[in-house]
Amino acid sequence: MFTHHPDLRRYFKGAENFTAEDVQKSERFDKQGQRILLAVYILADTFDDEPTFRAYARETVNRHRQYKMDPELWSDIEKFQAFFTVYVNFLASRGPLSDEQKKAWAQLGKVFDEECQSHLKELGLPHC
């Protein structure tokens, strides 16, 4: 992300000038990576339980409110959806993924965005 979307560095206070190499060596980003993996696991594990999935999406928005993130980050294909592309590519590096599996991740990202945007709107915050 720091290489392909350097504009997002502003959301990581104290790391605005980090390079991808700095991120690789950082204990902070090692822990962040673990939190992201756990979050993705929860999203994938709850996707078939729609109320729980949507509740977790809303909680994710709530936890990120303090960072005053641009609402397009939840929906912008180039930025947010790029996360799922990067994640799918990571999974593919560990073993083959079918087109069906790739489409499932894209669908998960779409539903996640829909719930995030809906929640932002309900909170009276900027949304897409």
C-alpha cells in the first residue's frame, strides 16, 4: 500500500514518510498486519451470517472514525477494493485460487462497502 497508494500514508500518524521497506521492518506494521488478517478472517467467516457480517462492517467503520477517512476509501476500486485484490494475490501466492473464489472475494468487498456506506450515512457522516 505504501508503494502503490502513498497518499494513504497520512492515515498512519508517524509513518507518513515510511517506505515499503520501512513497513516490512516495523513492529507496528507487523501487528497491524495481524489485525488485518484477523479482520479478513472474521469477514470471510461471517459472510454467510449476514447480520453478523454487517454488524462487523459497521464496527469497522466505528473503529476507523477517529482517522477521518475519506468515505471513498471504503468503495473506491483503486484504493479499498485494491485491498481485496492484494489479499487475493497473496492467497494465490500460497496456492491456486479459482475464478469462483476470486469472484467471491470481490462480492464480499462489494457487500462490505455497501454496509459501510449505509452506516456512514446513518451516522450523518460523509458517504458515497
